[in-house]
Amino acid sequence: MTALTPIYGLEYLVQGEPARNTRQALENNAKTIEAALLARGVPPADLLDLIAAGWFTDTGWVNLPLAAGWNSSSSPGYRKIGKTVWFRGEVWTTATSTTDTNLLSTPLPAGFRPATRTRFLIGSTGGSSGVQDQNVMSLNIGTDGVMSGASSRTSSPGFMLGSINYPVT
């Protein structure tokens, strides 16, 4: 189910919406914007050409190939919608991870890599009874697709990937 934004009448996906409708919602929005521009006498950028060029395509979720020593119970993955890569899930390691350790058994594929080395600082999960502790995880993603992480937590550091996204060219 989609809903409409109150001011512009554009579609947006409701949380939990199946990804299969993402392309259709984006295509409908492109047509709505183009019609509004034409009605005002403004020549629109050709949004349908952008759609055809892959700016709004969705790869669907791909499982992250975790390196030995990294674990998850939440199907960590990545996807590309248009020109943005998104992540999901939680990962943790049983090793001490205060130094950068490789997160993946194979690098992210071409097309999913950032244009420049990118670093994210994320609150580390863990602590007693699953309560969030006060540690920070540094996640690095290189232009070669290598993902590595280091934590201020010395035992079983982990982190949520859901806040991570970046543009690709």
C-alpha cells in the first residue's frame, strides 16, 4: 500500500511495503512531477530517461558474505536503489575488534562501491542483557569494496547496518 504526501500528492512507501512496488511508485512520481512542470510551462528534465538509465532501479536485497569470525541472526544484506546503496541487519564478532578487521569474505561488487573511502561511526551493540553499551564501531568501506570494522568494545562488538547508505556513480 502506498500513501500520498499531503503537499505534493507524491506516492511514498509505507513501512513494510513490498519492494516490488518501489519502481512503480517512483515512476508514478516522475510522471506527476513532469506533468506539474509542463503545466507551469517549465521544460522538465526527462525523468523517464532517468528511469530508463537506471536511476530508480532496485536490485533487491543481496546477502552480505560475512568473513570468518563475523556472525548475524538477522540476514544482513545490501541493495542498490537508483544510485544509492543501502544496508540492513546486525553483525557482531566473537573476536576482539579494536583494530580494523575485514567484515566480508569477498568485497562488495563493482557498482556497489563508494567513489571514495567512506567511514561510518555507529553505536556498538552488546552489553549486559542486550542493553546498548556506550561503545562506538567504526565501519570503513573502500573503493575496492572491502568492508572493515573496529570497535572500542573489546568483547563481542557488533553493530546495526540499517543506518548505512551512500551514493554511487
